[in-house]
Amino acid sequence: MNEKGVTTITLKKINKSKVYHYIYKQRITAKLQIVRDLQMGLSTVSQNLNVLEQEGLIERKGFFDSTGGRKAQAIQIVADAKISIGAGILKNMFHIASVNLYGEAVNMETFNVPYSSDPGYYDQVTDKIEQFISENHYTKDRILGISIATQGIISTDGATVTYGAIMDNSDMKLTDFSSRLSYPCRLEHDSKAAAFLELWNHNEFDNAMVFLLNRNLGGAVITNHCVQKGMSMHSGAIEHMCIDPDGPLCYCGNRGCLETYCSVNALEAAAGMPVKEFFTLLREDNDGGMQQIWEGYLQYLAFAIRNLNLVIDGPIIISGYLAPYFTEEDLEYLLERINSSTPFKLERRHLIVGMQGQYTPAGGSALYYVEQFMESIS
Ligand SMILES: [Zn+2]
């Protein structure tokens, strides 16, 4: 092919990408608006709209109100033209979430299957994923991939878990899943997946610190708009920050890790009951004992936030299972505790709460394939 031919194809691709990404960003738009804002010829825009429509990536649905003359047709992307699946593997259960091209959770499900390293376990998980796909009528061509978020540090090549003390899953491999599923698959640390979701929802942040308040505590560092992995993949493992060298024993074998104060497990142990019951008592009955336990929890959390904010000068994102339980009053209390002993005050607007609860790692993990797809249309 001559140089001119290559240039024409490249230009065509660029125009198609520009039109698609413009519609994606606008959410809903009209042909003339695209022409005007992209400063592209009407025929070029029309051509690209036809191609994108034929590929099932955009749709024309309804009309804008007319201000005289012909009504303009409303154009939007087909958000579920492609679907990405995320699975969040925990010790006693796993979550599955599907997300659309906007990264919005479409379907979610939880399965109470305890982890085991037996092949039978992987058969069960992958069968449930297949079942989830068929029950939600996702055809194979729509599925971008299956991303598996698990507790544990993942090897730099993404092939295995290298540290899995919580679930005892240090022998978990990507092939345990990928050999049983006929889709692209990947393995990811659940804390990093959760942070990716928070970053997706708060695109305006360059730097942030994510606290994943799950059954086991997790964390992640966001710098320069990226979730940091670190040279041996354990950046942001705030759960093992030592709060008190004589404190309770952590599953890592050391004492007084933040895990033993700020994980959901630690809160449940202190309250002597499941989280759901704890919050019901705390909120409805205004129980003094529960109040004390909750304030104790928030004080440890504030201590960690205060210190980490000195390392990463950015917003604090509270994410994971416990996040949806936080009230405005809790946040005010937390902020007051953070600011009571720091030279650099944190503003209320920089204390953010994620809303996806226990599905955060599964949903966040799925975003990988969405991002990859969006980049492929370029
Ligand atoms: Zn520890």
C-alpha cells in the first residue's frame, strides 16, 4: 500500500474514533452538534455515524425538542454493546458484577462458595460465571473479558498470587480460571481493582489514598492518575501498617497491624455481632455501647488517614463493604479526629465515600477491559 493509502485509512480511523469518543462524552447529542464541535464536514460525520451504527456501537433514539424546523435526532452510544465481567474472590464467597461501557454496574450476584485450592472450586466458580453470563443473555461477542480480583498480592506478570495469607491462596494461578473459560481473563489484587473503580468515578483526582474497608482491610495509592503497583506489587498495603507493636496478632504474623483495628472482621469482633446488626443497633437504638465501639473504630481510621495524608497529599477515598454505612455525621467525626492533630487540615470535600459496597473490587476489576476497549477505538 502506498503512503497516501495508509494516511487515508489512518485519517478515517481517527475521525471514527473522534466521533465515537465525542458521543461517549456527551452522552446524548445530535449530528449538527458533532459537526460544529468537531469541526468536521457533514458528510464525514454522516459516514462515521453510519459505520458506528452498523457496528452496533451507537444508536439514534428519539428527537430533541425543535426550536423551529426539523427535529434533530438524538444520538448516543449503545452502552451495553460490550460488557465486561468482574469477579471478586473472597474467603467464604465470591461476587460477580458486569459493567457496561460507561463502567456502570449492570448485574451483580453473590455466591456463598468458600475458597479451596481444589480443582472442584475453580470448576464451581467458572460454572457460576458461565451461568451468570447466560442468565443475563450476554452473547459471546459482547463480552470483552473476565477480570478476577482476589485477596492477595499478584506477581508482576499477572500469572499467579505471590502472597495470599488471608485465603491461603498463594498457589492460585490465572490459568486456574482461564483454562476453564473461553474469554480473555486476568488476575488482579482486589485493593487495586477497588481503587481503579474509585479513580474511574473521580476522574478529576491526580493523587488519592484509597481505604478499602472490607472484611479484611486493603488500601491503594493513586499518584499521577494511576493506581500504584510498586516494585513487588504491594504498594498501598496499609493493612499491615503497624499501629501498636504490642497490639493484636495479625494474620501476617505480626502484631498491631491496622488490619486488626480497621477491618470489618475487627469491627465485628469488637461488637460481637455481624456488621448489619451492629449498624441497626447503632443507628436505631442509639446504643451507647455500640456508639463507643464505632467511635473507637473511627479513631483508629482517623489515625491512619492523618498519617497517610502526609505521604500522599490528596483526597481520601473510603471504599468497600463498610463505605455505604458511613453517615455525614460519621464523616464529620472522622474529619474532626483527623484534623485534631495534624498541621495540614483535610477539607470535608476531600473526604470521599465510594458507593459500590462489597461489589467494588469486582466492578473495578471489570473496568480494565472497558478501558482497553475504549482505547481500541482510536
Ligand atoms: Zn499484618
